[in-house]
Amino acid sequence: HVGIAVTSIEKALPFYVDTLQLKLLGVEEVESEKVKVAFLKAGETKIELLEPTSPESAVAKFIEKRGEGIHHVALGVDDIQERINELKEKGIRMIQDEPKRGAGGALVAFMHPKSTGGVLYELCERKDAEV
């Protein structure tokens, strides 16, 4: 999926649902990350809208620094810990060395953008294999 930082999911949804005609799959709060997220079906992938629920959240800091827009690109993996280990062996700096629970109960870990050409990539392991 592609994660997009927004100041308000409520204000952003009409563009995605009415204008782009994407199907809203659901909205949930991820308390550990201090965000509310909305997933939308976009062809063979999804768009994840991220709204900060606290000024201390990473997404709030992102919006403050860069404004609304693309926040991260998520890549589906079968075994997240194995991929973390492989990436670290190849010199990729991880933000998390151990996966944590993200939206929809997925296991997630982020690569540091300084190791990936300025792009924040998220590894995402889901039982249903959809990212």
C-alpha cells in the first residue's frame, strides 16, 4: 500500500471516495502510533490515509515538516523478521529491529529513509497477504 499523511481523514475522504471513486475498506485507530487510518481499495493495491491523533505522533511531525502527502510505501513480506535480518546484513538501517503491530493487526517494521534514497519503506506481514 501507499501511506498518505493527511490532517483530517474526514476532510480527505470525499476526494478519494467521491472523486476518485475508490472503495473505503475501513477506518481504525492505531493507538501505539497515535494515528487514525483509513484504507481504500486502489486497483491491485491500497491507499492508507494517516491522520495524527496526537501532536507527538510521527505523522504529525511529518505533516508539520513537509505538509500532507505521500508518507511511505509498504511492501508485503512473508517472514518479516527474516527480511529485517537480510536487509540489515545488506547495510540497510532499520527504524525497528523487531516488528511491531500495525493497522489491521499486521506485523510492521520501517527502513530508515537515509538507507533507501529518501523513501520511507514499510515491511508488512499480514496473514491475509494483502498490503
